[in-house]
Amino acid sequence: MTLEDRLLALIAQNGPLTVAQYMTSALYDPVDGYYTRKAALGADGDFITAPEASQMFGELVGLWCAQEWMAMGSPAPFNLVELGPGAGTLISDAWRATRIVPGFHDAARIALVEVSETLRARQAQALETVGAHATWITRLEDAPQAPTLIIANEFLDCMPVRQFVRVGG
């Protein structure tokens, strides 16, 4: 059964879908979602993001993270969290750049907020090339309790939105 068929059946059973429900299905359905059925990112995909255009972007983000970590008092451990890491390019470039910062790699615990198994595999490969390891979580709230730095690039535009209508005013 196609995603369209499943959505039509859901509508027939429960009535209209919200915009957020439709977007969630269209983008993240485990079988037919935009981000799960093909490689949407990169040169062979539908678009590229700043990390794919130049490694300098991720390296500068990494060095900013290191500076912020030091400004926090260099806590160990600390979480380095990326929201919606795509192909893993940003976190990999950031990790590579921070190898020059004493103690940063030893203190950091990388957590990636990602729901797509397809993208998780790509992220793991990207991190492997720079000798880094991560844990994957589906919600930010699932990150371990610790001081946390959060990075994200083009994340909110991939999130289902709730539509509100103002009536009478």
C-alpha cells in the first residue's frame, strides 16, 4: 500500500489530517517518507546545505563549540548535540577541527537527534572517517543530563508545523 493509500485510509477512518500530521507522514514515513526513501541531501539529491558546500562552515562551527565549552569552564563530560544532522557532514567537520583543542574530544559525548535510519547510517559513516562515535536519539529530551552545546543547520525547515487560524479578530 502506498503512502497516499495509507493517508486516504487514515482520513476515511478518522477524518481530516492536520498540516503537521500530513507533513510528518510525507517527510518521515518509515517506508515512503521524503527523508527515508532516497538520498535527498548532497550533490546527487534534491539540495545541498552549507556543510556540503564547504568544510569550512563545519570547522568554524566546531571551533565555536570549543570556545563555548571553554567559556563554560571545560566541563567533562558534556553533550555535543546536533539536531537533524543530515549526512553527518557538519558534526564530522566540527569534530575534525576540534582535535587541536586539548581535552575537548575526551570530554565530549556526541548525540545526534535523528529519526531516519537511512540518515543514521550515513552519519555513522561520516563520523567514522574522523574517528568519532555518537549515540542517536529521537528527541532532545533523551540526551544525557550534562552541560550541553546544541548545533543545528536547516533544522526547523524540516519540522512539521502546526497551523493556527485566528477567528474573530
